Amino acid sequence: MRGYLIQAGAGVLAFGALVYTALNFRLSREGHVTDWYTKAIEQLGSEHLDVRLGAIYALERIIIDSPRDHPATAGKAMRGGTGTSPGRQPTG
């Protein structure tokens, strides 16, 4: 009987560790997506076309990897692709 209680306690601890790890991973992932998004938005304002294109590709990747962020990200990617964003004159 005592052995079963020890095994059950170890199982509960292992399950708790698994849940903690999963939550920590999810929060870390969300932080990375936020960093990627911020960096891409900064790059959309670049004077260099290749940097702006890289930002659009980064936003596209965020759209694919994070469906939760799709609405905000898709709008930014489309506006960045035209070369016109708020406060910016079209180039060319």
C-alpha cells in the first residue's frame, strides 16, 4: 500500500512538472512572436527595399506560425508591401 502511495505521489509531481513546462514553453513562444513582430514592424520603415521585403516575409511567417496574431499581422504586411504606411510617402 505504501509503495502505491509513493508511486501516485511521484506521478502527480511528474504531471505537475509537465504542465509547468508546457505553460512556460507557451509563454516563451508568445514572447518570441512579440519580439519578431516588433522587429518586423521596425523594418517596414526602412529606406531599403530588401529590408522591407524581409519584414514582409517575417510577418508572413508569423501569420503562418501564430494564427492568433493573424488579423493584426496581415494588415501590417499588406500595408508594408505597398510602400505606403501612415506618415510615409510612396517611393518611386
